[in-house]
Amino acid sequence: MAQNAHKETDLYTMEYDEEIDAVVFYWEAFSTGEQFRDGANDLLAFIKEQDARKLIVNTRGIKAHNEEDQQWLLGEWLPKVIDAGIEYDVTVHRDSVISQMDMEEFYEEMSDLDFESMVTADMDEAREWIAER
């Protein structure tokens, strides 16, 4: 994997993976509120810097975000990500039925946004799907 780490913190790591031509973001620890939004906005700036069209967000290291953070993602952050050029997005969730249901419900709320997405518990599947785009 030809990955180029851009930034590593206690909360997240982000990199550009040349092999799949995508930004890859790993939430390493749970965060909420301003701390969560700062990490998400760092990711947005990196997407713009890379002029990226594809994104993988790996959330396997954390549990679900609170309702306020989810609404901020949907209402403010995701439209900016799409405006920045993201056309394809994969979210990798914890390997549990509850995590899968939470992510599917979250993505149902995004169905009117103009990008193609998938949800999986398998990073290899995420990389394969995004590489095909």
C-alpha cells in the first residue's frame, strides 16, 4: 500500500493512499463536540489540499457519535465535503450488528446528497470498492 501519512494525533490519523487514489481517515479514539469537529474539519482541509474524489473513513476504533455531532455531520460538514469534490465515500464501522444498523440509518439520512457511498465492517472490502471507482 502506497500510503502517505499526512497527520497523526491521539484521536485520528489521515493519509493519502496513492494505490487507491483516496484519502483515508482513521478515528483512533472517541471524541465529541469541538474536538470531534476540529478533527473532521482537518479532514475537510486535507480533502481540499489533495483535490480528492474518494474517501474512506475508518471508525472501527470508536463507538457511535452523539446525536448532536451526527446532525452537524449531516447538516454542515458532509455538504462541504461534497462541495470539495468527494464523489465516493466508504465508512468502515465496528464489526457489530448495532454498529452496522447505526451506520445504515445514518446513511439513509444522507440519501439526498450527491455522492455514492457504502458501509462495511471490512477495510479490505472498503479499499476494493473505492479502488473500483
